[in-house]
Amino acid sequence: MSEYALAHLLPSAEPGVQVGGVMRLRVAGVRDLDLHLKLVNTESSLVLRGTRGTRWRDLLAERRRDLEEGGLVPLWDEPGPSSHELDDEREFASLVQRSRDLAWLGSGLLRRIAMFQHASTAYSTRSWITGNEWIFELDTHRDVPLAHDAFLKCLMDDVWGLPLKITHQFCDCSLQGTARRGYQCTYYLEHRHPEVPGIMQIRFRWGDPAHGDDMRERFEELNADREWLNRVLPRRAGMLAGMAVRKGGPR
């Protein structure tokens, strides 16, 4: 997962083509298991904390070597905006602006990311951006209540949540217990202030495992927190125990 994060976050340029990763993102330093990241010319910062044994410096060196061997230019050590990033920002100005329009939502969700574990019954959360919409898909197993109202309540809480309001909704919870393959409830949320751009679309999916019947075993192999796992993917009666869990506690 550490390699995966670096591959998707750290910026690199294919000269004359495009910049991949998060433009203007820089490595500020490595301290023990923590990788410190920052955005150029801002006070924004992010710490990625690795599990025991994570070797950020080795991973960074491997990532740099792989990129350079492929003819790409790593950008995460540049002191300021690189010429590649500035060229991209000019050429893809509309895309860059859409990203900036959604920055308030991304920042707010990142600060409240624990909601997706503690206030949601989903065992899987995916997201992507299309136009001015940030789309989330939350998958809940059919043996667990969907309970999307509780999640939305936390997300929009006046004190701890974000200044969001529901603008459209399509709820099919009446199908629970009758739908053979499951169903999906979709909610569209926008900032309470009408002039703030950006839409958050949340798709609450309920039914059979979306990624195979061995999802619980895969989580057990990764040492997922057992309390959370029992809540979102309860073991069915008569089901054999999954693979042995490694020592060292949840990761």
C-alpha cells in the first residue's frame, strides 16, 4: 500500500505529454514511519504513517529509479512549481480549476476520514472525480443494515460535519429483503452556500460482496481491526475460520 500511495500521489512528468500524480506535491521529509508531504507555496501538509517495517526512503529511491528508467522526471523534490507543472496548468486550465473548486470538499473529508470507518457500515469505499462531481461508492454487505441516514447525519453535523445539504436523493431501502442482488441509494450533496461550486455524490450499495466472497478472509490476512471487521463483514453461522491473523495487532 505504501508503494501504491507513492505511485498515485507523487508527481512526475512525461516531458511534452503530461504530469502524473498530484501537481505541486512535495516530500517534506521522512521521520521514522511518517512520510511528510506538503504543497508548494501553501501551508498545507499531510502525514502518511506507514505500518511497522515501512521503509519510505527505500520506496522513494525505487520509485525514482523506475521513473527515470522509463524516461520520466520525478518532481517531488523540486523547491518550487516545476516548468512541467506550470505548462500543464496552462494547457489544462479548466481541469485544474475544477480540481481547485473541489479542494474545500477534499480537505474537509480528509480531516473527517474516520467517519468512513466509524459512522459507516460499508466494508469498501471507492471514489473518483467526474467534472464537478466527487463520486463515492460505499458497499455494505447484505448481512448488515445499510444505515446511510446515520452516516449522512454525521457528515452534515452542524458542529463536527461539513456545511453540506442534500439536493437530490433516490432511496431504494424499501427493497431490502426483497431485492435478490441488492440495490443502491444515491444522494447528491452541495455546499449550503449556493455560490460554492462542487457536488458530492454518494452511492450507498447494499447486497452481495462487490469484490468476491473472500473479502473477510482478505481483510483478516491484512490484520484488519477485528471489531470493525465483525461489524461490517460478520462471519456467517457455520463459516470456517479464515486465515490465521499475524501477531502485532490491527494495521
